[in-house]
Amino acid sequence: MTAEEWIAAFATSVEAEAPAPEEIERLLKLAAVAAHSSERIAAPVACWIAGRAGLDLDEATEIAEEITVSAEPGG
């Protein structure tokens, strides 16, 4: 089963709409920023928080990137 097939099956099972391919790319970008800036656990949790807060994925990624920059030495 591919990731896309699994996501579609999960969405159907919970009676939700599966994300469009471009939304998946934006989710993966947010997850990458979170995972590479912290520990891997931050990736799924950041995506969950963004969804729960109703944030636009691009806005959520910008916020994640700002956190990353501010956490860097001299940031």
C-alpha cells in the first residue's frame, strides 16, 4: 500500500477528506522544519497543532522557521 493509498483509506475511515497532493507537500515541509530543528517527535505534533489551531500550512511553516531561527545562536 502506498502512502497515498493509506492516507485515503484513513481519511475514508474517519469520514474526512484526504489532503490534496499540494497540501501533503506543505505538511511535509512543516514536518521537515520541525524534525530538523528539534527531535523527530516534533514533526507530527507540529502538524497536529497546526491543524488543531486551524492554521494555514504556509503560515504554520513560517512560524516554525521563525522559531528555528530564534533558537539558533545569535538568533
